[in-house]
Amino acid sequence: MSKKGKNILSKWHITAEDLTEVINANPSLRGMILGYLAEVKLRKEWLTDRRIKNVIKYDDHDRSRKGDWVITYKRKQFILEVKSLQTNTIKCDESGCKWSGKAQCDASDRRTIKFKDGSKLETTCLLVGEFDILAVNLFAFENKWRFVFAKNKDLSRSTFKKYSKTQRKNLLASLVEVTWPPSPPFKDDLFEVLDELIQERKR
């Protein structure tokens, strides 16, 4: 096996128990690792389909590039943003059949956003239209790698009172309600959402 593909446990001379201990002792590290694993799982489970072409992952430090994955589907380009559930928001109904939780849907860093009315705002909120599809990783529900998908335009807007009406209209809410089985605006089929977006672009 090449050095690049060497098992990380062997490369770092650690055991699975060592890695587990570190992750369990540092919740923020656990969230970060699960977030990056979600991107990998999404690619393997959905983006390797032969209908999808030109799968691109930009450098995380390149702030000029939006989204976690950029794909081409039916000759159209789409930007996917991948987010995970906040474990402290997870609930299950008494029957054990319905799960609910919230996903943090914002940028990793604060940045200044300019709006069409001339106003400026420093925020971590994501913009309406900044990406095409939100993919939420539901692993925290039942320790199963599942995803639900929603169009950016169907996501809730910010309701923060200190923002102006124009700003609230153009900023996404930082927390998004998610359920399993999925409820609107989320669906469990990425291609159904992609096809809807293609139809909307034709109008």
C-alpha cells in the first residue's frame, strides 16, 4: 500500500482504542470528524452514480468557492452543502418510529455580506441561493449513514430581529428542523430533488 493510502492507525502508530479515547474526550473533535466523514459517505453513496459527472471537492480554505461538493447532472451544475445533526437536539417519539433534530446550517467563519439594498452585515448565516441543495447526515439518529435533501430556496429564513427585513429575507436560518422519515422540504432521494431543480431552471 502506498504511503498516501496507509491506514491512519499504522501511520500514526496508534490503536483504535487510542483514537476512540481522544474522540470521546473531545466532543468538538467528534463533530468535526463526523462532518468530514459525512462528506465522504455522501460521495460514496450518492455521487458515484453514473448519472452524476464531474464531482468536485474544493479546498476548504478557498472562501471564494461555495459548497462541499459541486456536481454535474444532466449537463447542469449543482452545489451541495453537507451538514450534520446537533446531538443535543435529537428526539424520538414514544413509538420509536419518528426521529427529529436540528442541523446547524451556517458558515464556519463570520464574513461580511453585502445586500442589494446597500446594507452590509457580518454573519455566519448562509445566503439564500448560495448553494443548490442541503444534504443533512442523519447518522446521529440511529447510527446509520442516511441523508435527507432539500432545495436551498425551500429552507427556512432567518428570524433574528436585529436583522432588517431585507437581510432576513436573504439569509437562511442557522438551525434547520430535520426528521426521519423525512418531512417537507426534505426528501430521501437526491435525484428527485435534482430533477425538480432542473424543471425549475427550465421555467
